[in-house]
Amino acid sequence: MYSWHQALWQQLQQARQAKHLPHALLFSGTDGCGHETFIEYLAASLLCLMPTANGQACGHCRSCQVLAAQAHPDFIRIATADDKQTIGIDQVRGLSHFMELKCSYSPCRVALLPEADALNHHAANSLLKVLEEPAGQTHLLLFTTQLSQLLPTIRSRCQIFRMSLPAPDQAIAWLKTQQTIQEPAHLLTLASGKPLTALSLDSGEKLAQRELFLQQLQQLCQGSLTCAQLSSHWEKQDRAELLDWLLQHLQQQLRQQYRDAQGWELYDRLVELKTLATHPLNARLFIENMLVLWVQYQTRRMRTKAA
């Protein structure tokens, strides 16, 4: 378990020991911090027959063994299929049936939804029924990077745990244990404080991709590239990752010019785009829209300087 999750882990274990752990727990936080791993640890802990003193799964009991083999009868994971962008109503109906069954041999049944914001409209409404009429000895664990995308009625029926970015000293200490090639503090800055993202940037290929994208952004503003050309070049890249690179680049500019109202307006608009990063829209159109916003901002910025 990552060090920055220890405090939340202890909080949950105290609630569990006092038999006050809620039926539905909704975790929210940014990606690149290992939050999903924390929730998987929690699921394993709840299913374990002989948890350790600090509540972690033992890793040896029958429950832990079948969970590791992905064959646990008291556990279900609901996520988007490889060829889908959303979680459908049939999947949630299957979840509802699962929650009504009796435990096979674990102390409870556990359902994990690591992409709760991917629920389509009908699936979200179906999930409300599961939340409104919880079965005994069940726990529903949800995670989202976009809490605002969930229905208010779903949020109100869960206990929400907001998982913040790790403290920089914790993240840097962890990165040092990974024996990174580059300076951990520099990597963490590039990753906007997200340690797992920082580690991925330590690979030469990923960092080179980021640097190429930023170089091409400059060429775009100079007129030697067009938005269409650049979006065509990057259309197969992860859209959320591209957007993160642009946001990080903008953040660095805003640290130097904090009073740049136009920059903060652009920042808000790019954050709004995040909700569409995994939407089944045309990738090239999404990237082109992002780039147009950037060019418009840079154009206004240059005009303000010239005035």
C-alpha cells in the first residue's frame, strides 16, 4: 500500500472494527496516484478470512487464493468492456442479482466499480435501486475521477471519501525507492504531483512524446503547423494524457503570471473538456477543439502584450 493512503486506511479499519462501515463507499480522486489499487486492497481485505492486525488481506486463505485467481464467488467487478465506452444497464442488473445472493464463504459480498463515472443514464438509474435497498453483508465500492459526473442521487446514497494528491515529500520519497533515472522532484513537477504518472514519465519514450507535443504546440502558434495537422498526428494518443500535458504546460505559465485571467479561463475550459476525454467522440475532433482553444488563448495573450 502506498504511504499516502495509510491515514484513510486506518479510518476505514476503525469504522470496520466498530461495525460502522457503510454499505456503499464512493472514492473520488485524480488518476496517477494509485487510488484504484487502494480500493482493490480494501475489497481483498473485506473478503479475507484471516485479515492481518492492520486489516490487510492475509494473501494465504482460501478467499485470497480464489480472488487472486479471479474466481471469487463473493466478488464482482463492473467495468466497461473493451469495445465499449460506458457501463450498461445489463451489467448493473447483473450486479443487483449478485448482491442478493448469500455469501459463499467470505464474511460479505463485495462489488467494485472502478469507473463509476462511466455508467450510462439507464445504468445509473438502475444502480440507484441497489443503493436504496442494500442487501445485508454486502459492500459496494465505487471510484471516480469525475465526481460531478455522477447523479446527485447516487452521491447522496454513498459515503464519499475524497482522495487528495499525496504530499510532495511522500511522493518524492516513494519515487526515490523506484530508482528513477531522472530527479524525482523534477518528474513530480512534470506530472502535476501525481507519483505514478511521474514514474511513467521516467521512461525515455513517454517523456520524448511529451516534449515533442510541446514543441509542436509552439510550432502551431508560430503558424508552421495547423490544428488539423497536429490533431491528425496525435489522434491515436490517449486523449486524457494529451489534455494533461496541455494543462501541466499551462499551469507552469500561470505560476509565472498568476494574474493572467485569460489563462485561468482557458484552464477552466480545458478541465471541462476532461469530461469528454473518454467519450466515444471523434478523437481528431476532440484534439482539434483542444488545440483551437490553446491557439486562441496564445493569440489573445500576444495581442495583450503588444498593446
